[in-house]
Amino acid sequence: MKKVLPFAAGLLGGAVAVGLTLLLGVGGSATTTTIFRQSPLAASTQTGVGGSNLTARDIYKRDAPGVVYVRAQVVQQSQASPFGFGQQSQGESTGSGFVIDADGDILTNAHVVDGAVKVTVQFDDDKTVDAKVVGKDISSDLALLKVDPDGVDLSPLTLGSSKALQVGDPVLAIGNPYGLDRTLTTGVVSALQRQIQAPNGFAINDVVQTDAAINPGNSGGPLLDASGKVVGINSQIATAGSGSTGNVGIGFAVPIETAEQVLPELKKGETVKRAYLGVSSRTIDGTLSGANLASKQGALVQSVEQGSGAQKAGLHAGGISAQLSTGESVQLGGDIIVAIDGKPVTSSDDVATAVSARQPGDALSITYLRDGRKATTQATLAARPDANRTG
């Protein structure tokens, strides 16, 4: 089952101050020098991802100048005092970004520049210029910045495709972890089609998982394939527990295709319009085997938002609270979605994918089971709200 990670636990963005200790010559004064030759980043001939004999050094030399260091001055409003007055505090959020064209357009993560009153970007030659936040899409955690191209040495990166990636393919990340500008890390694709949580609580689908080391400050930087093309935007990491922010070998990148889908709206400063059903569901898997459900696969409806397309279509949520042996709470007794537009539904991800492929105003044909009986209803999709209210 694809797992949705808590957003707060995995952000790679800024406002992080960390001290790094470099240990030199520990255990003695002897110095050992190892000389090695870099091997090419070999990719399977079946993937179409690489095919070149580029080394990590080659790719870094060519692409690092296109990666920028993003600094955002953020003003936060504190809670009101007993006298009714709140206070503002100012901090700095830092992250990464990369140039996508000669016009000065730069992609980064939305959470890096969220609440920013001033944004600057630093280039490979240490030149720092002001940047304008042209557009943000919180649902994909992407933002588009723009700088005046005059007098700036722009080195746009080439956009690739995550569709051809396979588990085990080599990838590279370039970013600014802990403020260490233009740091290169390498690894492989460790999983595909993962799902993570956007800042507004909605799911981001088709995410690339990698073991290339990415840390706070890498947010918004590029994930590159073996040919040096951008296949994703590094966005989140899995952490080892409460208070931990360091890399544990599990990072997530929003696929470049998602960015390409929203870029036209972002360049215009428009809100990206997405469809919304208004239902939350839970994948039926082995952990629910003791619940005697009417189907061994599908999406068990957990909640239905009032006034939504799902509610108007007559879908029902469960009303029986239960706790699984895993400790997870689940609502039983609700409808089980088994097909959408005639296509079988085997997981809650299938429901999200079907909705995300549509536009507000479109209708979905939803087949579901209720009390063991199969029925079909039509649901008209609305525009997605600013935040996920269905949990």
C-alpha cells in the first residue's frame, strides 16, 4: 500500500539552523590518499534514462550552474496576547531551485517561499538578485520564481521524464543542504509511484523515491537522471522520529511531469484548478480481513464532506469506529467504492487518481457496495478547496 507521509515530518525547507562538526584526522595524524577513477552512471538500456557515458562529475559540472540558492524572508504572526494583540516575527527560509529557461524562470517548492515578503536567489558565481514569486500551487508544493535575466548568467537545466525511470536507475541531487551551496549527492531510484502529502493536506501522486542523500535546504532542487535531465523536484524526506530532520536514506521528489502540468498557470499567476470529490477513503487490504467486508478490494469510504459532489451523489461514510491490530483507527460500515467510470478500484489511490485526471464540473460514474449490494451513482466534481477538509 502506498503511504501518505505526514507533511510536517518531511519538509526539506528552511528556517533551520544546524551546526555541523567536521572531524579531521581522528585517531591519528597519518593521512591516506585514495586515487580513483569515476565510473559512468550506467543505466539499463531498457529504461531509456541514460545511455550516455557521463560521470557524476560531468553532470555536476554542466548542471550545477543552473541550480540556485533560494532565501526567503518570512514574516509570521504570533498568537494574540490576552490583550488581543499579536506580534510579528521575521525569519529566513532557505532552499534550492533551478533555472528552467532563458527568461529567468526558476522552479522551487511552494513551502520554501510560503509567507515570504522578500525572496532572493544566489547563482553559481555568488551573484545574488531579487526574485518575484510569480505563482504557487500548494497542492503540488511547487512555486515559480522569476528574476530579471539582464546581467545574470542563466544556465537552464534540461527537463526530462520520470515515466521511463525504473527502480535501481541512478539519480543525482544538487541543492543547498544546511546552507552548503550546490552540494551533489548520488543514489538510485528506490521506489516509484509513491504518494506524499502536500502542505494543504492533499496527496501528491506518482512521486519518485530515492536514497540519494537530501536534507533540509535541498527543497526545490532538481533530481537528475543519468543523462543529467531533471526528472523530479526534491521535496520531502522520511525522518527517523520526533525531532529528527536528517537524511535516513528515503527522499521524495515531485515528478517533473507534475510541474509541467501546472507551469502554464503558474507563469500567468493563476490558481491551478483541480477537481474535488469530497470523500476520504481507506484501501481495503489484509489488515481489514477480520472486518467481514463485502469486498476484499476497493476503497472503504471514511468520510464525506457536506455539500460535496460525493454527498450529493449519495455516498455514505462509515459510522462504526474500530481499531486495527496495527493501532490504526478506521471507520467501518461505509460504502465500498469498487469502480469509477467502469474501471476497477483496488485502492484509495485509484480514487484520487481518477479525480485528479478530471476538471471541476466533470462527472464520475461511481460503482459502490452498500450492505453487500452493488449500486452506481453519478458525482459532479467541484473545484478543490484551499485545504483538505475530508481528512
